[in-house]
Amino acid sequence: MTTLDTLPVGHEAVDPRPVGHEAVITAVGGEGPLRCRLLDMGLIPKTRVRVEKIAPLGDPMELRVRGYALSLRKEDAREIQVEEAKA
């Protein structure tokens, strides 16, 4: 499982990002079916994502990716590594 302690400098999981934050996916973690599901949903490296909404209790969160809204559990969002999007 990916944790913030193991990410390269400048890379973080998408989970702690605030609403409105834009980033670029650098890697997708997870194993087996989870990793395949994330990739099938379009969460692949070099894809731009934006945090659109976070539920009142913090879970799930809604991302804008490839023109559609995608809701993810925080646990799954922690598997997506991102870096700051360049303007």
C-alpha cells in the first residue's frame, strides 16, 4: 500500500488535496483488482485531475478526470500519486 512516507519529493497522494486543487497523476498504486479498476476508470499517469468536492465527513471525494466526475473512497484515493499541475 502506498503511504505518504514512501512517495518521492514533490509527489503526494491525491487524498489530502483540498477542493479546487489541480494535479497530474504520476503513479497508480494498489494491487490486483483495485489497481486494474483505477486504471480502467482513466486514472493513468500524466492525466490531469482536479479535486471537485469532498463529502462533509471527508469520504468519499469527487475528482474531475478526463471530463467526467469520479467519486472515490479516501482509501482508494491514497493509491493515486500526484504532483503539482503546471499552468
